[in-house]
Amino acid sequence: SFPDRVTIYEVGPRDGLQNESAIVPVEVKAEFVHRLAAAGLPIVEATSFVHPKWVPQLADAEELLTFLDLADASVPLPVLVPNERGLDRALAAGCTHVAIFGSATETFAQKNLNSTLDGQYAMFEPVVKRALEAGLDVRAYVSMCFGDPWEGEVPIDQVVDAGRRLLDMGATQLSLGDTIGVGTAAHVGALIDAFGAAGVGVDRLAMHFHDTYGQALANAHAALRHGITTFDASAGGLGGCPYAESATGNLATEDLVWMLTGLGIEHGVDLNALVATSVWMAGQLGRPSPSAVVRALG
Ligand code: HMG
Ligand code: MG
């Protein structure tokens, strides 16, 4: 059986844009976020307070948030923070929702965070502690949950260990990232089951699929069957991680919405408004959306 209702956690403005080499004007990013919220997305990850040299596209994070007026925003607009410097910036900007992002593998911790796998926990611990003290909501990502471009297939218990350590710091939700999109449906089920056996129920998990191998929607279907009710997705299928070889676009929000509607699962998103937003964004970026649903309806 399937859940009656699913929460779509929109990551287009952050995961979708972070890999774009041509800098998108801040006004365009602000309009993107506004249009996504207006289309019914209940939460929209807006940007990252990471080092601007590491992700130049998101160097305008402070400026973007002044355009977005967090106090007035109709939906939560979480931001990524890797360290205390990032949290300071997020607090100064008035953020109410932050997300830390750990790795399940040694190599990606080094490539993405310039840290060892163990060192990432020391980096995140004061971030989570201070964020919770300040009354913020904290989400945790764990990347490379299925495979890693340098280390190959990632053992399930290694992922569960990393995820539990991040959750145990006090995060409310753990998003399991298939950063390079190599996962397949049976592996998805086995990972969710392993978290369950380790005491982490589906109510605390979200799934974050990339569509590199065309498996994102099949994987989302498998996760639904296992009771997952939060899915990360990116409008128009934008996305990729600049520090993960071969990572391409995220699961397209439109593709997910189409499947959920067909299954009779509530999601609250206006598909026409969403497609119009992705068509507009594709025009801004100068190339068509890779989403099959955007192509069919746009
Ligand atoms: P580092 O170079 O080791 O940083 O980078 P550091 O702590 O040694 O500091 C060096 C300098 O950077 C210092 O300045 C710091 O103040 C400054 P100086 O004293 O030399 O003038 N600094 C900062 N400035 C602004 N904001 C900050 C910040 N931190 C330090 N937050 C660091 C370490 C973690 C900062 C770096 O590796 C980084 O920014 N990494 C982010 C990479 C990233 O954003 N990747 C993409 C997101 S993850 C993803 O996409 C996966 C996900 O989608 C899920 C999935 O698909 O699996 C979430
Ligand atoms: Mg991602």
C-alpha cells in the first residue's frame, strides 16, 4: 500500500542551480523561489552558505535572502550550512531552517567538505547544537548512499552508521542522497529496511534521488512502497553536484508529481504552474529541461 499524502521538498534553487557555470542573476533566483512556492511546493531549499569559492553560483546567498523576505515567506526556505561560519551567516540572514550535509564515504567527505569522514562529525556537531539552541529546524543529508564514483558500491551498514550519527546530533530529518544516481529499486528497499532495523523509522527519512541512470522515478516508487513520505525533487530536473564526478540532474519535480497524481497520492502541487516555471527557467538557462513531463506538457 501507499501513503495517502507525500511532502515534496523542492531543491531546485539550491541543488538545481549549484552546478550551473553561468551565474544566474539574483532576481531570477528570487523569482524562481517565489514561483515554486506559488505552485504549491510546501518547502523550497533556497541556497547554501558554503564557501563562495567552492560554489560560486551561490555566492549571492545573503543577497538572495534579502529579496525573499524570510519573515514574510509563505513556506520555509531552508539553506545548506557546512560549518559554524555558514551557520553564522544563516543566522545573520534570519534563516529558520538549515541543513547540514554529510558523506557516507571517506573520499567524498574530502572532495566535498575538505574533511575526513570522522572530521565531518566534529564540524557538524557545534553547528547542530547552536542551531537547535537558536530554535532552528535542522535537516541532515547523507550523500553517496548507494555508490560513490571513487569507492564504488557503498555498503549499507556504512550508510546507516553515517546517517545515525548525523540524526543523533538532533536533526529532525535525514535525507538519503543517491548523489550520482546509481541506485536501483531493490537497493532502495534494502537501505530503508536497514535504517528501520537500526531504529530509524520512515517518518524520519526523506529520499533524494538523482536521475543519472534514469532510475529516479522507479526508486521513488520503491521508496513509496516502503512507506517514505518525503521526497526531494528539483523543478525541471535541474541539478548536479560540482564535487561528485558524473552527478547529473535531480529527480524532476514534475515527473514525481505526475506519478503521485496517477497513484492517487496527495501532494498539493499545481502541475501546470510548475511546468510553466520550469519552461521559464529553461529559457533563462538557455537549454531545454531534461524532464519528460516538462517536455510533454511545456
Ligand atoms: P575549507 O577551505 O576547508 O574551509 O572548506 P576552512 O574552514 O579551512 O576556511 C577557509 C576560509 O574559508 C576561511 O577564510 C573561512 O572563514 C572561509 P579566511 O580565514 O581564509 O579568510 N569559510 C567560509 N566562508 C564563507 N562561508 C562558509 C565558510 N567556511 C569557511 N561557510 C568548506 C570547507 C566546508 C567551507 C568547503 O569545503 C565548502 O564550502 N564545501 C561546500 C561544497 C558544496 O556546497 N557542495 C555541494 C552541496 S552537497 C550536495 O550537493 C549533495 C546533496 O545534494 C545530497 C546528495 O545529492 O547526495 C546535499
Ligand atoms: Mg543532490
